Amino acid sequence: MNVNQSAPPVPPFGQPQPVYPGYHQSSYGGQPGSTAPPTHYGAYNGPVPGYQETLAPGVSRAPPSLGAPPATTAQTPCGQAAYGQFGQGDVQNGPSSTVQMQRLSGSQPFGSAPLAPVVSQPTVLQPYGPLPTSSQVTAQLAGMQISGAMAPAPPTLGLGYGPPTSLASASGSFPNSGLYGSYSQGQAPPLSQTQGHPGAQPPQRSAPPQASSFTPPASGGPRMPSMSGPLLPGQGFGGPPVSQPNHVSSPPPQVLPPGTQMTGPPGPPPPMHSSQQPGYQLQQNGSFGPGRGPQPNYGSPYPGAPTFGSQPGPPQPLPPKRLDPDAIPSPQLNELPPQQKTRHRIDPDAIPSPIQVIEDDRNNRGSEPFVTGVRGQVPPLVTTNFLVKDQGNASPRYIRCTSYNIPCTSDMAKQAQVPLAAVIKPLARLPPEEASPYVVDHGESGPLRCNRCKAYMCPFMQFIEGGRRFQCCFCSCINDVPPQYFQHLDHTGKRVDAYDRPELSLGSYEFLATVDYCKNNKFPSPPAFIFMIDVSYNAIRSGLVRLLCEELKSLLDCLPREGRAEESAIRVGFVTYNKVLHFYNVKSSLAQPQMMVVSDVADMFVPLLDGFLVNVNESRAVITSLLDQIPEMFADTRETETVFAPVIQAGMEALKAAECAGKLFLFHTSLPIAEAPGKLKNRDDRKLINTDKEKTLFQPQTGAYQTLAKECVAQGCCVDLFLFPNQYVDVATLCVVPQLTGGSVYKYACFQVENDQERFLSDLRRDVQKVVGFDAVMRVRTSTGIRAVDFFGAFYMSNTTDVELAGLDGDKTVTVEFKHDDRLNEESGALLQCALLYTSCAGQRRLRIHNLALNCCTQLADLYRNCETDTLINYMAKFAYRGVLNSPVKTVRDALITQCAQILACYRKNCASPSSAGQLILPECMKLLPVYLNCVLKSDVLQPGAEVTTDDRAYVRQLVTSMDVAETNVFFYPRLLPLTKSPIESTTEPPAVRASEERLSDGDIYLLENGLNLFLWVGASVQQGVVQSLFSVSSFSQITSGLSILPVLDNPLSKKVRGLVDSLRAQRSRYMKLIVVKQEDKLEMLFKHFLVEDKSLSGGASYVDFLCHMHKEIRQLLS
Amino acid sequence: MATYLEFIQQNEERDGVRFSWNVWPSSRLEATRMVVPLACLLTPLRERPDLPPVQYEPVLCSRPTCKAILNPLCQVDYRAKLWACNFCFQRNQFPPAYTGISEVNQPAELMPQFSTIEYVIQRGPQSPLIFLYVVDTCLEEDDLQALKESLQMSLSLLPPDALVGLITFGRMVQVHELSCEGISKSFVFRGTKDLTAKQIQDMLGLTTPAMPMQQARPQEHPFVSSRFLQPIQKIDMNLTDLLGELQRDPWPVTQGKRPLRSTGVALSIAVGLLEGTFPNTGARIMLFTGGPPTQGPGMVVGDELKVPIRSWHDIEKDNARFMKKATKHYEMLANRAATNGHCIDIYACALDQTGLLEMKCCANLTGGHMVMGDSFNTSLFKQTFQRIFSKDFNGNFRMAFGATLEVKTSRELKIAGAVGPCVSLNVKGPCVSENELGVGGTSQWKICGLDPTSTLGIYFEVVNQHNAPIPQGGRGAIQFVTQYQHSSTQRRIRVTTVARKARFLVSPECKPGTNSGTVSWADAQSHLRHIEAAFDQEAAAVLMARLGVFRAESEEGPDVLRWLDRQLIRLCQKFGQYNKEDPTSFRLSDSFSLYPQFMFHLRRSPFLQVFNNSPDESSYYRHHFARQDLTQSLIMIQPILYSYSFHGPPEPVLLDSSSILADRILLMDTFFQIVIYLGETIAQWRKAGYQDMPEYENFKHLLQAPLDDAQEILQARFPMPRYINTEHGGSQARFLLSKVNPSQTHNNLYTWGQETGAPILTDDVSLQVFMDHLKKLAVSSAC
């Protein structure tokens, strides 16, 4: 069906294509085909595959190639030519503003359009329908290209890092490239533009942005241009195209996706636009053209690489400078200006700017809901606020992929080195506007599953034989539909009740589990929280115990509850400990709590059953009495030694005895040196840094904790650890159990009630109140051809497929890497189903299912167009952070750089338009890869500064492991917000600036946050009035350095700043303590550590330097 | 003879000592030929209201290896102020305080009537009484309630400065800290893990901390009282509340399972706790348990109900898999406790066995009590428990702690051993024999818990060879020195010095035990009569029985019986008058006449027969047999039977089935049981209600009389006997029927005429048959 349908449309498209060189045709062809599918529509799957297939054949590739071409933006004349052809060039250059405008307007349609094409024909049709009016073909093309460019490229990069293997696998998933390519391209363009703009300057947005973007990449003179240049053009084009009408956009998108843009641009900015387009085309032609025919073409292009080189040759004159990152001594400033001047008077900092990219995505995609109906569409960036409408695929809040277009073969994947990974946050919290997943109850028979692969019923299952059977979309097994589930099919082959059943129409939903899904075939009892409090001398002296006990009294009323339940079903228990453990019997019938001391720490057990875990309301009086007495009882303690492993063991045993899952809240202060299992030595040794033994600093001291964690997991015992160290506590070892049980770790070094109370209490409240799933098992099923091979996060795995989580909260993510084990089919795409079996906080056993359909591509360009850099970085960081456990840090860093270079080189070689070797050409979607990667490389774990303690490194390493994409994004590239630039009245967050000292104006005040830290930087010559209204002191010199609380003052500025601080804190899962830093103050060193685009004191490269280095690496690979 | 009886009685009253032979053989060979060993029953703390303790310290012989205490048997030179030790003949100077002595001004210890004297030691710290309750919480609700009440009641009986501690156990063991306000605090131990004393002390925090706090107020107690042992006056209310709040062990017990009971660990912790805090101070660990230990060290049976607790059958078949290990565990504990002078009581109340067999050594070796009942909610337990805290005429508890018994003998004798609630202190010396009878190889024993009736059997050996008999005029002397902690917390020493000699040439009428007359060691061969007359058959029976029971603990039952039989036959051969091969001619003198009968009943007693008794019961019976005084022991061997009828006043009757008559009420006292048995007619009368008719008031009185007498016994005895009121044909009548001599059985019913007695359905031999057989064997020359 699909094929046929697609076929017919092709011709029409083809016709339009003529305008654009062949590649469009192909892509269009594909799309048109899709358009035809509308009939297929009925069944989403049906149409999609159709698309792909049609596309896949040469056509699809062509489109991707298109994507590439844009890259050509590179100065090359061709590029210009392309521009010219596209018209984009005009758009961008001339009326950038207009372009934007157009984009905006068009953006909506685009969004829809792109979606449609990607996911399924129907969607495609719709979007197309509207847009295309002028010319469907073009529109479609545009969309196609755009999408392609964007999504694929970035993500892949991320994966690339260390393990070549992963890369390979990752790269494998291109199948849909055709469709995607076009699609993503469309999107990409906007991005690129934005990026370019931000990077460059505010004004850039209009035309400049593009230009700037181009140039900037060339950080060095040459690089900037090459990088951004291409991008920009692309962006510019894309942008317009996207938003606008497919027509316009179409050309631009192509440009953009090309990422390749980078290459050319630097040289001749003006020409760039035009050149870019041409470039695109060229590239496309070059690679694609040949590609079109058969894949082999690809191969040829590669070898042909040299030809590329030759191509660049011409442009070289200009490019060389830019290209040679190394050559360029000073950063942007020097180079940029020239570039700008040469090109479009672009700002020096025209290398790809994260700020601009984020800003553009916000503008372009923030206003429209993201509808998940279409296969393989790239969601808006994590930094963008958008609504999600679930129409069959899981919301990006649950799953984000590095690439939404997976190479069809593992060879491709290997070639591209783009890791294929999904960052899954199964219990993600949703904004109030979005409905949480529906709960489906299938009664005693339990959820309907495929008999063979055990996949759960989902929208992709194909009902056949009049609805009596269904074919599993994962393993193709044909299953009978049980009588009670039978339903007739409509004329499209879809079940009549599809929209009445969440499992047939939504991407995310929940099943009520039957008793078969429960441990020991018994429905679980409600979980329990056990608070385990260190009462050794340190804890008492710092005031921690008193504070905590006081807080718990009220906090216990806020335990998580299910839905609108009156009271929480969770029971609580209390343990205090130093060298021995004290359990408390707080049974409601007692007049006074009873303390039971267990000093046999070598062989821990739970001394009581009844009365240890109680309902808060029933035992309130006893609990209150207990919490009152605990600080008193230990007020005179002189015990400084503590135990640790036995404490966890005790909590675990308690849960075991109570036959429930639960969570331990451990409040611990010191290195556990008391004689007991899990006893630790102080082994902190900074001398090991940068040696082969450095990895031991990250490894646990003893295997005892792993064993313990294993037992905890088996019992569904999650451990949250609050650390209050005054000195080295060996976080690397203490974190093992929380890490493997899905718990969180909080660390408050040198805790003092006065200074850290707010932070600790806030974290504690949030941690206690957050909704948690217990005793969970997660399994990711994939359609044939790929499979999940590697997992990152806070969990334990006893086999290779099941992720076991003693506890899982809404902040925790699991990153899953996929590899090919067979060839994928462009038509059917690739499906992911993440099933999480867990116990809710009310003790209900449930299954949460997330489904996601991805496209497959046979063209690398499609991959590069549908990547997501943020996700890629998330994956790469986790991969690298795990790597430091086993390899020297240097090896890990090198592997990261190599992988990144390979990703980009592969792009350059296969997707970018031929240009000078001296040009740096980045795929649109991955243009931020270098800057982000540099941030990862400079992070405390991989390149510690002198002030970073071993514990801090282990702590951060552990944190990152379960971060989601948004968190890693801001963690590695902190947000820097100028406070006085925007009018006081504006209620929105001020636009961020790039994290570089050069962006700081000494007359301004800035907030910097990375999800863990929050700084308020005050410039030395800030207006007195501002100082007065913020700090209530008369001059800059009177501001207390290191201040952590802003005085509450009744003036607009103070209110606004405090409001902003509060809102920033609200966005993060952990409370960020504010530190006021004055310019030229001692503390500024600390602050500067977070200006990640600059050279760091510990030797981390500046953005520009790194870009140069990266370029060098790429060139080496290419030659 | 009368004189000997008087002599024996007088000695017993004054010294608490009864010898099997009051005249001693002159050589080892002679002694062997006399069959019954030379031994005595010693009741070290026999109540002597007429004996006020002297408030000074004893005078010791200066020879380091002797150190005998000045006594009335010593030669004193009043002028030189010297005295000669009668054990080692060392001449000693009197200490300065004795300068004023003369023939007329003698210190008490030199007066003959003070052959037993008690000194109060003033120096040294006074140690408080310590009571550590170890309470099983795996009880039924009402049982636990009753136990809690008993315990609370006991608090009021303790002296206010006594230290008390509380350990509860079930699946876990909890050591309660008694000093804290507000939150009640306890240390919990897992019931499955054996801990060394050091570990326990570490875990309880007894090793270092807590000391400074105590030292802050050192006046309160000379001893550092730990957090777990507090003076009752301080924590009376706390402890009462704590006991009140005790809950049943909360751990679920699924169907078909026994509750998990960690008795072994609980005891181990109790011992360890006291060991760490009050070593060498008298203390009493009181274990209350309602079932067998089912986990951890010392477990006696698994928790599967389908596997019953071991029986004698299992033990014989070597099928009791936990027994050896458990016994070893408890023995180890008992020895540790004994070393530190702590005694362990076991109060076991359950319908099934509770593992007394394994745990018996705890009580046996430390002088603790052992009480067995069906439930804590019975008067048997309640009153028995209350009786532990009974007081003597001075208002002191009838208990003493941490006693050391030292025996000194003159050189003619050596000590072979002791049987009783004691452990050896392994003090070797010249007076210690190489042959062991009972617990031997030492001249000193530790008796951690003593009461006024605690009695030890002490066995001696005559040293002299046949060719060098004890010279004429020799006189054997024995000194018993008992150092102990009196319940008033004083340390005291009671010294008993006795001497016995042979009446060789001296007629039995001569008053024995004095210095007068010519004295020589008896030549058994030629002066058999005299020795015969000096035989104390009661003491001998008990002493032999103790030896038998002691052997029964380690040997097969039949072997012990055979040994007893052989001894009896040999004794009869030696002392009987008969013509060879003529059983009818066999006669025994009066002083031996009852002995075979005792042996007959001993053979049938639960001390040697395990049939029909569980291992726990056997252990329980043997425990009491090994510590009670002579009278009680005799009751145990041969129960007393009284008859009440219209034919006359109540009279003791033969323990024989012929005594069971229709018109009699019988009262039997077996020590462990008091049985009142109504004869057939009496029972019918009572059923008909004659006792309620005014005209038959005499019948009412008749019914009442045995009840009153029974009450009297019940009042005095510890432990409370089981009280059984039954009648002819009643099921409980078996207690009576199993004890009486089965002179009439279904086998010989018709040969005996039907008028008298009730036939017993048994194949056991009757006393008559036994005696006939004995005679035959005695006169036979084959032996």
C-alpha cells in the first residue's frame, strides 16, 4: 500500500523539486508518498512505514543530503548560489527580522507539519495541507529538511564519546532519514538561526544571526565562520522556512541541517547565504546525489572525501584562517570581528551560542503544544516551556532520545558514532496542565501482552483478522485477542474503541497490576519511611539533630499520598545511631516511646516488629514525644564514632520484617570508623589525581556496600542519604547503596544550622514529599533490529535486561543505550516500550508504560538532522562519569573528544557540502556539541580544580548519573542572568547571557545557577541605588561577601531579584544556596569556575580553544 | 541402740551432719569391706536459732597448707597461750586479742557445744543482693499476666537496697536499662547468636563508659551499679511500670510452629552482664520460661511443632539432635556463673517439656532453684515463687550466696568427693583422694546459692593400709568451713568440726564423740557388732542414693541399678546373720533392717527409673533429690503414707497396696506430690453427702483431717508439691498406685485373699519378692 501510494505522489513532488535540485525530490517524493498514505492514516503505523519505504530508496537519502548541503553555507560560492536559489539567502540576509517573523507565523504550521510527516502520514498530510497551499511540494520539502537537520545531528554526537562500539550502534539508526531529514531540517533552521543570533548579538536575529552563526563557529577566525556560518545560513533559512511556509523554509532548512554550513561560511560571509544554499546543494549533490541512487553512493562520497577537501580548496583563502582554530590565537574577539565584518558585521562571538539556541527554540516552539502523534519528531529543547499532547507517543518529559532517526544498519551507526540512547524518566512530574497517565484496569486477567515478547498492549499493535488477533509491533508475533477484549475494526483497520482505551491511543498510561506481578504473589502492603538519624557528637553539636527532630514533627503530615487520599498510607519508623543503633517503639498505645538499643552491629537485626512502623496520625503523641526527647537524650553524648552499613542493614531488615517496600532517610555526619561491617578508612589522597590510580578515588573502598545494596534492592528498600561531613567521609563508598537503590544523596559540607538550615530543610521537605514508586522493575523493549544494551542511572541490575529500582522518584532518570542487532526497516521505524512495574505510595502495584516510535534512516544526514545535543551530552556525561571508575580520567577525556570528533568528522565527510578542509562544519543540531562537551570535560569529575575535594567529585559523579536532560544541560552550562538589563517591571526571566567573564559588565548584577549552586555576582561599579535597594547598604564595599540571604526590602528591584531567586529554586530539584559574590573578591574565584566558556584555572580549555582543538581533530580524521 | 539414735540426732541438730558410719573402719581394706562408703550428709546452713554468730574472725592455724580453724578439739595450752592444730599438729600462738583466755574464760570456739560456730567478717565491702530477672515473653496472655503480677509482687519483698535487673526474651533478648526517665530503654540482642562475655559487655557499654557517672556518687553503693542493675528503692515504680507494659513477644508465630525462644542467649547475656558488673558477688539470676528454647545456642527443639521435643526414647536412640550441644552450652554458662558466685534459678512452667534436661546444670551447679509447673497462673508457681523470698526468724532471707565449702580432714582420711548443688574449685591438697566419688579431686567447692536445707553428700576415704591401720586412740576429725554471703549482705564463715572414732573395746553404750575412755580404731573384722550399731541406715540410704543418682546422670540406668543391687547384696552378706545357702535363716540387725526397703523403693523411684517420666521430669526430680536434707530425701525415696479412718487416730501405714482399703482415707507425701485418696466406701459416703449431715459430723471431720495435714505440709515445703485430691477409681489415683509396693497384683490377687487392699496392675516385683530374692542371693556362696 504505502509504497504504491508513495510512489504516485513522488512524481508530483519530483516536479516541484526541480526547483531544488534533486535531493528534494527524493525527500519530497517520500513525503508525498506519505501524503498519499492518508488512507493508511487509520493506522498510524501503516502510513509511516509507507513513508519510509518510499523515501528510503534513493529519495530519502537525497533529502538528508539536502540537509547537508546547507552546511555548505560555508563561504563557498556554491553555498551562496544555493542561497540564491533558495531564496533563503535573501531572506536571511536581508530581512532577518522578516525571516523571523515569518518563522514565527509559520512556526505553528511547521510544527504541525513536521510532526505529521515524521510520525505518520496523516499528520503529514494535515500540516502539509495547510502550509503547502502555495506549493505543497516545497512546503513539504522544507519541513522535511528542517526536521532532518535538527534532530538527528546533535544527539548522535553525544553518543559518540568513548566507546566506539556504542557509537557504531548509535549511528545505525537512520532509517527514516528521508522524512526526518526534511522534517528536522525545517526545525533545525530555526534553531540555527536562533543560535546564530544569540551567539552573535541581539540584533542578529534578523539577518545577522545567520551570518553570525556562521562566523562564530569559526571561533578562530576561520572556525567561527565555518561553524556557525553554515549553521546560520541554515538557521536563517531554516528558521524562516520552518515558521514560514514551507516554501521559503524549505530551502533554508536544507541549508541549516547541513550543519555543514560551518565549513564554508567564514570566508565570505555575504556570499555565505547564497553560498550556503549552494553549499547545501552541493553537498547534497555531492553526497546525496550519488547517495540517491543507492547507499553505496554514500560510500563513494566518503572516499570522495578528498574531493571535499578539494572543494574547500577554493574557499580556502578565507576559510583557512577561520578554519584553523589553532592558528587563531585569540578567541572570538579577534576573529569574530573580522568575520563579522567580512560577513555581515556579525558580532565576534558568533560561534554557536547556547543562549541563542535556547532562545530561538523558546520562541519557535514554546508557544505551540507538542503533539506526539507523529513518529520520530524531535521535541522542543528542555529549556523551552511547552505543553505536550499525548497522541500515541510518550511525552518528551518521559523519554528523550539522542536521535529520533535511527540508522537502519549498524554499519551506518558505527560510521556516525552517534550514540543511540534514550533518557527515560518514567515517573516524571508533569506540569499541572498535563494529565497524568490514565490508569487502566483490565481486571483479573491483567494487562494484555504479547505472548512471545511480553510487550504490553500499545497503540502500535496491529489488529488483524477483523480484530480477533493482533500482531505484536515488537516481535511480529500474532496473538489472539481475548474475548473480553475483542472489538471490531473500522475501515482503516483501527479498533472502534481505540480512542476509549488509553492503551490504544496514548503513548503513556498505567495498568493496574494483578497479583501475578507482586512479590511472593501477595499484594504489597503500603510502603514505609524510616528516618535514621546520626546522634554522634558531631551531629548533636552542629544542631542538626535538634533541627531535624523539630522539622520532622510537621513534615510527617506531608508524606506523599495517592491522588486525593485523606491521609498517607505510608508508615514511619525512627532509628538513631552512633556506634550502636537505637530503635524506637512508638506504638500508639504506649504512653512513652521505648528505645531499643542494638549494639550487635556486626550482625544487624531488627529488635521489634510491632510498633516500629506506625501510622503518623495514630501515634502522633508518641512520635512527638520521641522527637522532643531525642535531642535531649543525646545532648551529652561524647560518642564520635559512627557505623554506616549496619544502619542501612537495619532499615532493610525492618522493611523485610514488615514485608513492605520503603525508603530510608539517613542523616549521617562522619566517616564510619567504628568497628562494624562497612567500616571505612580515610583514604583520601589527592596525589592520585592525574595518575592511573585516580579511578580508585571513585571506587568504593569495600565490596560490602554492593552486597548490602543488592539485598536492599531485593527488599525494595530505597536509601536517601543526607551527609553533613566536616571532613572526608568517602562519599564514593557511602553513595553506593543510595546509588544502587535509586536513592538520592544530599551533601552539606560543614553544616551549620544558621547557614544551611534553609537549604537542608527545603531539600528534606521536597525529598520526603515527593512521589515515589517502590520496588520497581523497568524493562525497555524494542522492536526487532535494536535492543537496549546499556543502562545508566541509579539502580541495580541483576541481569542484562531488567532495571531494578528499589525506589524511583520523579527526578530520577535512566539512560538507556541501544545497539543494532539487525537491520532496521525504514518503513516500520523503531519502537521503544518502557514498562515500569512499581508499587505506588499507597501500596498499589502498577505498570507504567511509555511508548515511543522513532524513524529509521538510510541516510546519515537524516540522523544528523534529528539529533538532540542536550540528550547527547546527558548520555556522554553519564558514560564518561561511569568510565572514570575503570579508566584513568585522561583516557576518558580523550575518548570523549575522539568520539565527538568522529561524529563531526563523519558528518563533515558524508553530509556536509564539499568545502575546504580548513572549514569547520557542524551539523545544525549539533552545533552546541563542542561547547557542551567542553563543559563536560572541564567538570569537576573529569578535571578537578585544586579546591575540589575528592568527596565533591564523587558526589557530583553520583548526582549526574541520574540527572535528566534539563538538569545536565544547566549543570554543565550554567545560566547567567543579568538582573538590571531588563526593565524592572518585566515579569519574565531576563534573557541569559553566555557564561563568560567577558559578558559580565561591572556595572551590572548577575545571577548564575547550575542546578546546585546559585551566585549573585555584583559588579564593582554597580549603581549605588541598586546596591541600596538590594542589600540595604550604601556602597559596594559594604556588601558582605559570601552573604547567603538577601535582605527583604520593599522595593521593586529587591522583590524582583528575590522573586527570581525563588523561582529559580523552584525549578530545580534541589535547593540552591545563594552566595553573593563581589567582583574582585576572593569568592570570585569560585564563581568564575562556573563561567564555562572561559579558560578554567584547572586547565580546562576555553570554548574557542576547544573548538579549535576539535577542528584539528576532525581534520586529522578526515585526512 | 537408743544412744546411737540420740547421738545421731543430737549431732544432726547441732552440726547438720549425719555420717553413714559413726564408727570408722581402721583401714582402707576394712572400709571397702563395709560396702557403704564412709560419708556424711552436710547441711551447711542448717538453721540454728540458738546460735548467734560471733562478731570476730576465726583463728587460723598458721601452717599455710592447713589453715584449719581453732575448734573445741584442739589441744590448748592456756599458760603458754598456745594451741595445737588437731589436723596438722602445728602449734600456734593465740593472737593478741586472746591474751585473757584461761580454762574458765574460754572463747566460744573452744567450747564443746560450739562445734559449729558462725563468724561474721567485718572487713571487706558489703555487697548488695542482686536479682536479675530473665523473663520469657513467649507466653500465653494470661500466663504472662500472672507472671508479671508475681514479679511485681516480688519487688515488694526485696530489701530496698537490693539491686534488680530485667532481661526479657522471646525471639530477641532485651536487656532493660532501668535508670532512664521518659523513654524506656533496652538493649536488644539477637536470639540466634552466641556472644562471648566480652562482646556482651562491649555491647552493653559496660567496659568503659557509664563509669564516670557512677563515680560521681560513690556513696550510694560501694559497687559500681550498672545501668542495668539498680537499687530497687530507686526504680521501684519504673520497674513496676516496665513489667506492667511487658508485651507478649510480638513476632508472629505461624500455625504449626513454636514461638522462637532464645533462652540460651538470654541466659548467656544474663551471666555475661553479671560477670562484667559484679564478679564474685552473690547474685541470683531468675529465669522464667514457658517453653523450650527453640533457637540459637542452647536450643532444645526446633520450631516445627510436628517434631516433638526429645523423649527418653529419643535419647536412648541417640536421636536428640540438639541435646548434646545445648547441654554443653548451659554447662558452660553454669560454670561461668559458678566461677563468679552467681546462681541461676529456673522457673519453668509449661504443659510440655521446657528443656530442663539441658538446662539442669544451670541450677545444679550453681545451687539455684528449679521449679517446674504447668502454668505461671497456678498457685503452685505463685506460692513457690513467693516462698523463695520467705524470711527466717531474724527477718533475713533464707538464702545465702557465693558460698565456698572447704573440708579439712585429719590425716587418716581423705576426701573423695561431694554430691550436691556445687562445683569443684579444684583445690588439690594432701587431704584430697585420688578416687573420686561424686565431684571430687578437690577439697573446696563453690555453692553459689544456699538455703538452710541445702545438703551435700560428702564422701571420704580411709587412708591407712590394712597392714598399718589407724593406731589405737586415733581419732578422725573433719572440719567444714563454709564462707558465704549472708542475705544481710554480711560475709560470714560457719565452721563445723566433728570427730568420730572407733569403739574398739568400748561398748556401744559408751557415749561416743567424747574424749573419755581409751580410744582405738575399730577393727571391723573383730568388732563388727560395734560398727554395725554405729550404722546410720537412713543417712546411708540417702548417701547411696545420691551416688546412684549421680551415676545415673552419666551412666545407663540398668547399670546403676545393678550396681545398687550388688552393693545391697554385699552389704547383706557382710552384715546379715544367716546360714549359708539357707535363705530362711537370713536376719538383719535393727540398724540395717530398713535399708533393703529403702533400696527397693529407690529402685522404683523416678530418680533412677525414667519410665513414665519425661527427661525434664527426671531432671527435676534428681535436682531436688541432690539438694534436700535427709528427711526430705527419705520421703522422696520412700513416700510416707498416712491412714485416716474411724478405727483410730491417723497412723502411718505401710507403703503397700494392702494399705489401700475401702474405709480409709490415705494421705501420701512423695515430696513432689501430696495425694489424698479416699477409699471406695469413703468416696461413696462423700458422694452421698453424709459429711453435710449434722449427725455425721464425725465423717466431716474425718474428711477434713487429711486436708489439714496436707495444708501443713504444703505450707512448709519448697517447692510447693503438686496437690492431688482423688478417690478410689479416680484417674489421679495413679499417683498413689504407682508408688505403693505392689504386694497385690493381678498376678497374685487370688493367692492373697480378697479382703485386703487393692490390686495394682503391674508386673513390677513387690517388696516381698525382692526381699526373697535378696535373701537367696545373700546367703548364696556364689557371690
